[in-house]
Amino acid sequence: MARVKDLFMSALAAVKRFLGRLSFRTGVIVLASCVVFYILSFAQMLLPISAAAKGVLWFVLFGMAKTTQYAGLAIVGVEGWKRLKAYFKRS
């Protein structure tokens, strides 16, 4: 069991290193795509398709929204988040 935990922790550290190498601008773009996925996840309810198809679309689009949200926040980081908040307070 400890082997699985060590493997998971090393994989998580590798993902953090990869995301940490991406630029602030990339993080902002990923966060913007998060907003698009949220809008699409609820706008698809207006389509004239079956309820099952709507459920699948919502699941996929909402999952993509959450994934891009957390990835964008990981890329931007704490200091980048402060920069974004300061930018929107000025506007």
C-alpha cells in the first residue's frame, strides 16, 4: 500500500512541476476557457435533444469546467491570483 502512495505522490509532484513551468498568461487563458465551459455546460440544456444526451453533455462540460478551473488556478498560483484580483479592482 505504501508503494501506491509513493507512486501517487511522485506523480502529483511531477504534475505540479509541469504546471509550475507554464506562464501566467497561459494560466489566464486556461481560466478563461473555464468560464466558456461553465456557460456551455448550462447552455446545452436549451438544445432539443434527449434528457440522457443532455445529462452526458452536462457531465462532460461541467467536468471540463472544473478541470480547467483547478488547472488554471494551479498555473496562476497565489501571486498571480493577487495580480488578477488587483486588475479587476482597478477596472
